[in-house]
Amino acid sequence: MFVAAPLPSNSSGQVETVALAWVSRLTSARDRRELAQLLLQGVRSWPGVERAELDEQVEVAADAVLPDPEGCQCWEMRSEYGEQSLLRVWAAADVPDTMDFIGHLVRAYQHVLRLIDGAERDPMTGLFNRKSFDETFWRLSTHCLQTTRPIVLDGQAVAQPERRHEVPPSGYWLGVLDVDHFKRVNDEHGHLIGDEVLILLARLMRQVFRRQDRFYRFGGEEFVVLLPSTDATVAESLFQRLRQAVEGHVFPQVGRITVSLGYTQIRPNDTPSAAFDRADRAVYLAKKSGRNRVVCHDTEPSLSAASVLHQSGGVELF
């Protein structure tokens, strides 16, 4: 049975009483991760539920045939930003009111998620904002040393190394992207066209990066990307693919634009500001070297030297 965010029918008093208590807990969630955990706890608390799983940001095609093991019910939920979640519930068929109870929780989950997204998203592009970046970064940085528990980024579990390592075999990377000559776009075409460029750029990022990757708008024409559990070759490939995708895209009224990217591996006990500063220095070098480039801070000798200062040096960065 495949149900799209069902509305509860005429529920019994027991359903409404128990659901109300869980809805109250859901509305107290501080972020997406806690909200997802509370939803699963609430669903599993019902006596007829044997198991429940929530897949965040899944891709469900309109004609997709979902797995239908015996006793499994599925709820597909789409956010206002186009992301889809899939709740799978295995429940005993002989326990009444199970679906009505889950329906109450699904509705509450979607409502609270919209409120959380409003606080954690950039309203123009729909990407996550600086606040959500800082919270995610601290969890990721901590797990660079403590790799025995699942890593959760913005509510979604991602792959991780099985053993403790000083530097995990699959690294975690932070990239900074800056639009080249964006000031010219605003000056020549106006801020509305400039905003359209940023919206289309966010769309390209969604197309290029993988489901487990996270991207953020920091303000203006500056974006940040977090790549979890990725080796150096894949990280370089993804950033290069984005650079090429932007270079090859024709933006309405503007035509061609390019971006400069810098990235660095997140270190154990790193801080958001320290990692961002390393990636930002790499962006500066990419612009100084001609723009439309990708530079890795960790493999660039000139950036590893302690004497390198992050200054403009007369180069037009924007």
C-alpha cells in the first residue's frame, strides 16, 4: 500500500489521545535530526508497529514500484523545496487504528519540518543557511575521531568508516564556491537577474552533487559544500563537474558565467571558521590564477606555508 501523507480519518479516542502526546513532542524538536528521531519513536510506540524506517531526501520516481513486503506501509512526503522522504512501517494488520495514528504523526512531522526549514534555509535558493551549516559541521568534525556511531547530516544517516582512525580513510571535505565577476552581473543586469543566477546555480548544485552531499548559501554569491565520506579523487571530480556544469550553462539574459572553487579536508577537532578559512584561501588562489578553477588547499604548497596571507593583492576578486 502506497499512501501520500494521508489525513487521519475518524479516529478513536485512544488514537487521538496518544497521538496528541506525540504531536506535542514533535513540535518541541530543535532540528531536523531530532524531529526525525521523534517521528520514528512515536510510530514505533504504537502496539501494532513492528518496525519503522525513515529515508530522508530519497528520489522516488512517479512510476516507481516500491518494495512491498508483507505488512509494509509506505508514506511519501515532499517538502516545499522538492525533497522527498519515505517512511516505511511494518505493522500487524489486526491492530486497529494503526494507520490513523501514523497519519496524525506524519501530518505533524511535515508541519514542524516546514517550520524548521524556514529557520534553516535560505529563502531565495532553498539551500541550507549558515546556522544549519555550523550545527552540521560540529557533528561531522567530532565524528572524524569518533567513527563508531552513525553520522547524521541534516537528519540523514550517511556511511562511515568502521574503525577509529586519526584521519578516516574516506575523508570529509568542505568546499567554498564564489561566482566570478558577480558584481558585474548586478551592475549590468540588475539585482533581480542576479538573484535568478543564484537560484539557477543552486539548481545546478542539486543536479551535480550526490544525495548525501550538503550545500549551503552563506550570503551574496558565496556557497559552501560539505561532502561526507568521500575520498580525495571523488571530491576533486565533484567540484570539477560543478565548475564545468556552470561554465557550460547559458543563464538567461546573462549568458555564460564561471565560478571559482576551493576546498579542504575537514580535520579531527576542526572548527567551522578554520576549515572555511582554508577553503576560502584556495578560492582566492583560484581567482588570482585566472578564475574558473578548482584549487585544493591541502595539495597546494603555497597555501600550506604559514607565511601565506589572505589578502587581495590588487586582484579583482568579484
